[in-house]
Amino acid sequence: MRKTLVSIFTLFTLYSSVAQNQQNEWENPTIVDRNKEEGRSFFFLYDSMKSAESRTPENSTLYKSLNGTWKFNIVKNPESRPQDFYKTDFDASNWDEIAVPSNWETAGFDIPIYTNVSYPFKKNPPFIDGAYNPVGSYRTRFNVPEDWDDKEVILSFGSISGYARIFVNGEEAGMTKASKTPAEFDITDLLKKGENLLAVQVTRWHDGSYLEDQDFWRLSGIERNVFLQAMPKTTIWDYKVDSDLDANYKNGKFQAAVDIRSFENSKVKNARLQVALFDENGNLMYAEKKAVPREGGKVSFEKTIPNVDKWSGETPTLYTYSFKLEDKKGNTLAATRGRTGFRKVELKNAQLLVNGKAVTVHGVNLHEHHPDKGHVPDLEMTRKDFELMALNNINAVRMSHYPHGQQVYDLADEFGFYIVDEANIETHGMGAEWQGRIDEDKHPAYLEEWAPAHLDRIKRMYEMDKNHSSIILWSMGNECGNGPVFYEAYDWLKATDPTRLVTFEQAGQNRDTDVVAPMYPGIRSMKEYAERTDVTRPFIMCEYSHAMGNSSGNFREYWDIIDSSPHMQGGFIWDWVDQGLRAETEDGREFWAYGGDLGGEDLQNDENFNANGLITADREPHPSLAEVKKVYQNIEFDLDGNTLQVSNKYNYTNLEEFNFIWKLLKDGKEVSNGAFNVSAAPNTKENVELNLPETTDGEYYLSVFASTKSGSALVPAGYNLASEQFKVGETDFFAETKEVSAEAELVYEQKGDSLIFNTESVTGIFNLKTGKIQEYKLKNDASVITQFPQPYFWRAPTDNDFGNGMPKKLAAWKEATKNPVVTKTLVGLKTEKGLPVTITYTLPDIAATYSVAYLIENSGAIKITAHIELQSDETPEMPRFGMRLVLDGDYDNLAYYGRGPWENYSDRNESAFLGIYTDKVENQFTWTYIRPQESGYHTDTRWLTLTDASGNGLKIVGDQPLGFSALDVSTEDLDPGMTKAQKHPTDLTVEDKVFLHVDLKQRGLGGLNSWGQYPFREYRLEDKTYSYSYTISLF
């Protein structure tokens, strides 16, 4: 029903204390919209049931798309806007053109701004600084089909970002402020025969922008589909379908309430409404027809469906329903069709249940983002998102932080994803609960005059998406305070929709949430909640494991706690996709733009804080996604001797739907394999006896894998969804006896500061003054190494490192890397093992004893042992303990026995199994991070080789597990200094070198958050003493 000017005036008068001195409608929160239809379910009307079956609106004569190329004009501020833009005689011939839908910033107009918390304008609610507040004006012309003369015509905008006034043929149709939900206007009385003019003017920021302070690109314009929906004068206006289950979760309880609207001058009498329900095979399960009151109103249906096939994330069975409105002669007036799944959502015993079974939320947060289109929904990209999620054991999505386009919900229903739908409310810049003091005298969530705008957004979310079975939780907003309006909204949602739960992070453990849904909780608080026995609500993190750049460390630690308690039910990783926008350098090289790029360097921006995804903007996985897949897997393995226990954590899937294999590796090479069968029912375990060979003559690891027998809509047959690796046998690689040749002859002599040594195959020079190897090569061959091992304690800061202040706090280690000072050189006595040389250093600004011992073996190999003893409690954490070599670029063939194939770190290596891997050096650096940083690392390495095309090269063997990286970009190039310096991968120089770091270990990545949290203690280098050894040989 249209809001009238009288009601708006009443609100204006009621809240005149705030409205005082306000001259502009776009700065008045009490005026929410004008002539805008109330929220309703999103669906299309069709002229026949046959056309409705296609579920394609273009097949309906009642639908007309207005998408396309429109005329467009943009100015810097409201004062400069064209005042007469909407008039029919206005000359727009010199205007630009723009595609609709689009965001005008990604279409080449104005500047895209990324900011996280701070508003992109001066904070002074509800006012907007008028100096820079762009206004975009649109015009397009259209014709109305002739057979619409007896129809009501609704103009629908899927979403307009900005304060928008809409005009048809020079007359105002209405006004809207809220984005991300449809704005619909009845324009029947404004239309004329022949060509019609539609004009829209959008002001980028307005009072509603204070409620849209989400952590994303601030983009503007008509960003979702625009269309006309013709309706008969008596029509299907709205409906609600509930597909519930009985108390035994066996029979379906189908209920439909259809809102029939009768417009003025309707001549329809004795209309009837028919409902039909079909199973997934098209079999009719239920049909009924009822008379429609002349004045319209609600028509309700209900039916019990025996032994219904249930909808769940694993079994997304959908039934098809249809509604057909017909006149007394049986002619179809309007029809529509949709899909529904029978499921029951409950809160019992402090658990979220779906169909009586506790749901473990393997979730991610999803922004609506396209690398080229910005916030314009894209079906292909949405399908790609769900495909990648399914391939990586993700089963739930939080629609952060607003309702998304309809395609995502349709696909979630179809593919089986649990959805948290969130209202388009965030006032982070005004303060948020649990993040410091909130000024309730200024914060919109606590002020009565802002309450209607809050409620409007929550109700429109519900109305638009209420018929989607995938939505199991409503969220009332994000980082928006918890004022009285949210208690009112919670009560409204619970009364209106008892079939779902409400989750609201800002409520904490107050009454206006059914779920305790913190963001980035500390491990201690998680453990405390897990151990409690008095809780009545589940713990499901709305955001956790901040995946910014090279991150997602300590992911397993979260799940050890989650798995310890039934009321700990998972969470939603922040977040799924980097919000990079495709851009090019001046010379045409592509990169991903972030905050401060694309002209925004002098505007408020938060750099690359919008690149927190597990995948890139164009949907390429980051290495961290492999770790998420591993930890999220629903099949777990435990080995005791030759007995493998297999646990089925699925709720509906029997493990007989998987193929299981094992592979036995000896010293990294596969030596045996086999297959086995498992038929464990959901939530049960099964033991399998494996017939493994003897494992006494080497280091053995057993890997097991579970792959799909048959394909599904998103996961192909033969795809590995679960895996595990176990150490078997008693032998350890590093405990094996390493033979040292005593027969080969080592000859050496000292000439001044040079120690010259030779063996049968190797020649070398050690500079005793500098403490460095000066030459080391095979005789009659070129040198492999161009820079011999040097102490290296630094790494290029990750985004998490910048967040916790590492570049400044640990800077002493950077200086120690650059300028170690040799204080003593000692050449020992030659033994049967070789000739020892020990170098002692002092490190600038580090109170420590540091030494490197070289043993030049008789074979020509060199064993290197580095040792450090820190002498002060004030010494900062060491970023890495290791050394770096530089090789000629020809030695670009890498092989290693360690964890791989993807990069891995001490706190993110569970998914990287031990084995022998080969690759080219050029593939080792992770180019997908939006900002250059530490990457390409491998842990638990036994040995590695780098060879040229002829097979000649270098081998390094550790006395203990090593960490290493072999890259064609240097740490110095990756490191931007004390600030991020707006660097991109295109700023890097690929060198014809191999920068080989050989470490004992380096600092973990962390992942609790990216704004202060350190890696866990066990993944930091804070001990007083470290030593490690490795041996270099040439071949």
C-alpha cells in the first residue's frame, strides 16, 4: 500500500527536533521513501501456466525488461545537478551513455571508494557534506505493449544505491533510499500510449548512507535489473509458502497464504485461485482451487504430504508449487511458479537443528562482488561461487551485509546451502557494540527518528526472501549497535516467521538473538562457552578466521574447540572473495585495484582491507582454501596400528557413496596402495583393517582419500572430498644414519684471508675476513650459487604482520639481516668428517651470540650449522631463523621432499601432505595475493634440489625439518617498508635468479584477525636459543 504524504508529514512533525533546519529530503531520516510499494516476495507473473513453467520472465507477456543503454549525466554535487532532467522536453542529446544495471563508478564515471569503518563523507548524521556528493541522472524511453491497457503496471528496480527520485513522463512516480531490496512503484496512471520517458536521479550519499557503512566498495547507481510487471486488475500480489515438517520429521506440512490484490476498476468477478504442488519428478502431490473474494485479500491453503522428501544441505530436494488465478470462465489471469523444500528449523538443547539434526556450519561470508561489474549480480559468477564452495566442503553462506540478488537464493535452494540472510544495516562508523563506547545520543540505532528506516530494511529483507528454503537464519544487521529498534525487530521477526531463527551479533547474549554469534572471538572465550553446561543457545561465529592476504593460520585450533562441545556449531569465515576491481597499468598489465586506487588516493580509503577472500576476485583459489577444505571435511580418519577408524560426520550421506583408497609413501615416494570399502551410516564410525606392508627400512607415511563415486550438480565423480595422512613405522628420516665419506680426499690451504679447498669434484674459497663462502662449484663448471648462505631473520610482512605492527616492532631483525658483523673466524683441525670453520657475529641492536659453523666434508659437501642465543628479555620476536642463498636463474627446476604442493606454514600446513614434489621456480610465488607479501613457503622439508636443464645443480638436506622457499622475486622487493605503500604484484621485478631461503622455521601466519592479533605462541619464535643444520652438495 502506498504511503501518503499525510503520513510522511505526521512523521516529520513528530520528529521535528531532528528535522529542524533540514532543507534536503536526502538528509531527513524520517522520510524513508515515497509512493514505494511495501515489501513483498520476489516473483514474476506469467500470462499462462505454460509460460510460468519456464521460470523465465522473458517468456511472459506480462514482463518487459528496461535493462539496456540509458542516457547518463553525472555532476560533482547536488547543487550542480540538472533540475529539469525529468521533463519530457529536456534535451539530453549531449549526455553520455551507461549500461543499466551497473555501478556508475565501474562504468567509468566518478571514483570507486573503498573504506571499512570510516564513512566516505564527513560524519554528521543525517547530513552529507555537499562539496563532493555526486549526482547521477538517467533517462531512457520505452513503449508499453498495447495489450496492457487493462493492466496495472508496476515499475521495479532491483536495487538503486543512492537517494533516487523516479519520474515517468515528467511526473514523479516516487522516491527510494534503501538499496539492496526492490523499489517498486505503480506507474499505471503515469503511462501513455506510444513512447514513454523514464527519468531517475540518484544522489550518491544521503541519510540512508549512514545505515549502509559496510566494509566494501562504495558504489552507486541502478545496480540491479529494471523491469515492468503488468498485472491484471485482480492479481496475485504476494504469497508466503511454508513447507514445514511434523514433530517426527516425517510428513510435510505445506501451507500457502496468497495475497490477492484487487486494483481500482477491476471488473473481475468470481475469480478462483488454484494451487498445485509437484514432487521433484513432476508428480502431482496436491491441488486445490478456492474462490477469491471480490475485494481481494488472503487466500490460504494447507496440506499434509505423507513421507515427504526432506530438504537439507546434503539432500536439497525441491518440490514445485504453482499458483494460477483464473476468472469465472476458467481463463488464466495470472500465474506463477516456484520451488520449495520441506524442512524444519528449530532451537533445541542449545543447538540449531534442521530436520531434527544438528547442523555444523562450515560457512563463509559472501559480498556481492564482480571484478568488472562491482555490485551488479552475475549468474555465472554466482554459480562459480557455489561450485567452488561445494568442492571445498563449505555448506553455509552469510549474505554479508545485505540481501543479495535473487539468483543466489535460487541457487542455494537448488544446490543445498544454508543461508543467513542479513538486513542492509551497518552503522559501524557511528560505533558498534563490543567495540568501545557508543554515543547513544547520536547513534541511529538508539534514536527514535531513525527507527522506521531500520524496521523498513529488516521487513523488506524478510518479505523479499521469505519463500527460500535455504534461508534458515535472519540477521538484523552488522556492526550497527543494539538499540531498542532491534528488540522490536526481533519480536516482529519471531512473530511473523516462527519457521526460522534470528541471529544478531550485536546482541551478544541479550535476548534479541537465538544464536550467540560473535565475530573474531578469542580462543579463551570460545573454550569458556564450550565448557559451559547452562547455555541455551548455540555458538555460531558470524565472522572468524580473517583471511586477508597470506592468512588462515591456526584454523584447526578453532575446530578443535568447536568439535569439543555440541553447542559449538561452527561459523562463517571472513570472507569468501577478494573485492579487487580489474585494472591495468599504463603499459597494459592487469592487476587488482583496492582502496586508494582508481583515483581514490586522496579520498578516505583503507587500502587492501577489502581483500580478505579465500579466492581472488575472478574466483581463483588462494592456498588457504585447501586448509579450509581439509578442516571442513565431513569424513575423519584415525589410525591405530593397521586399524583405520572412519568417522562419518554427514547428517544424511552414507559413506558407501565414496570410494576410499590408501597410498603408502617411503621417503616420500609411493611404494604401495590399495582400496577399501566403508559403509558407515551418518554420524557413525566404522573400523577398517588395512593390509599394510612392513615399514621398517625408511620413513613411511600413509595417506588416505575419500572421493565421490558419482557426480552431483556441483561436484564431479571421482573428486576427493576428504583425506588424511599418518606417520607409520618407527623410522624417522632424520634418525637414519647419513654416511660421511672418509675416503675422499679434501685438500685445503690458507692464503691470507682466503681458505682454498678442493676435493675430487669440487673447488671452493672461503673468505675468512667476511665470513662468507666466496666460491663453491664443481670443477670445470660454472658456479651454481651466486650468493652463498647468509644469515636471514626477516620476512616480507604479510597483511596480518602489518596489522599487529610487525614491521615496526620487529624491525631490529631486519637490520640484523642487512648488517651482521663478523667478530671472529676460527678454522679448526681437519678430522675424518672434514674441515670445520666457525664464524661468530654480532647483530646490530640485538643482544645475542650468533654463530655459523661450516663443515667442509671430504666429499665436497658443506654442512652448515647456525646457532643463536638471545641474551635479553627485551629482544623482540624473531620473524624467521634461517639463511638465504641466491642461485643463477638457470637452476629453476625444483624438487623437494616436504609438505606440498601448495605453500604452507607452521600454523597452516595440515592440508599439505608430506611427499616428493616437483615444480618450476616461476610457479612458486603466490601471485594471487592482491598485495605482494611473504609467500611460497614449504614446511617439514627433508631435502630439496634445484637443477638446470642438464640436470646439474644443488641439493640441500636438513638434519631436522627445514622450511624453505625458492622464488624468482626477492624479499627486499616484496617488502614495502613501514607502510604498505600501495604496492601491487605488477610493481615486482621478476629476476633471472633463484632466491632460496633455507630456514629452521619462520613465524606463523596467524588468522584470528588482521588488526592486532599475533600468531599463536607455539607458532612464534620467542625462545632464547635456536640451532639448525643442513648440508649443501653439488651434482
